[in-house]
Amino acid sequence: MPEITTPVKNIKVQLRDWITGRDEIDIQRPIIAMKFQISQLGVGKGEIDVGEASEKSKEVAIEKVVISVEGKTDDILNAVLDMHREDYLFVMTEIDKVISGNFTNPKSERANGGTKSEK
């Protein structure tokens, strides 16, 4: 499991290096769970709080991807949310990389003969 260190407070955060399809669905659910009502006249009504959906999706992503913060596995969501803004944004960028499948695991690259920049 890869470990990153935040740039401001040097907090060690252990991340999963991949997610399951089920994790992807759970992370996207708050954003795509929009409900519409269609009246007899065919007029649709729908309501969604985009900010709330985005916030919930980020919370689920943190819970799915972050394994530990400074070795602690309890209350991970609050540990990440309470970080210095720059550290929080750094962690969220790395979480996004895991979710998108673009996370670079330094250990696996070294095992395969180095990183692209080292070749």
C-alpha cells in the first residue's frame, strides 16, 4: 500500500492503490442520484443540491481510498478534513489519481526497472 506525505505538515497518509467497481459506484452515487418527478402534463421537476452531492462524493472517496492517517485507522474522514488546506488538497489530488486509475505506485515502478523519468 503506497504512503504519501503531505507538503505542509508532513502527515503520512496510506492509500489504497486501486479501487473496485463497487467503490467507483459508491463514490459516484451522490452525484448521479438525481430524482425527477414527471407530472401528468409531462413536465419534469427535479431538485439536487450540487454542492452537497459533491461534498458527499468526496467524503465517500476519502473513506474508500485512505487506509490510515499517521498510522491511525479510526475517524479517517475527519483526520483528512481537518488537515491544513494545502495538505487536504494534496491528499484529494492523490485520491483522484487512485480513483481515475492514474496513481503511480513508486514501489511497483522501481520493481519494474524505474520510473519513466529514470529511463
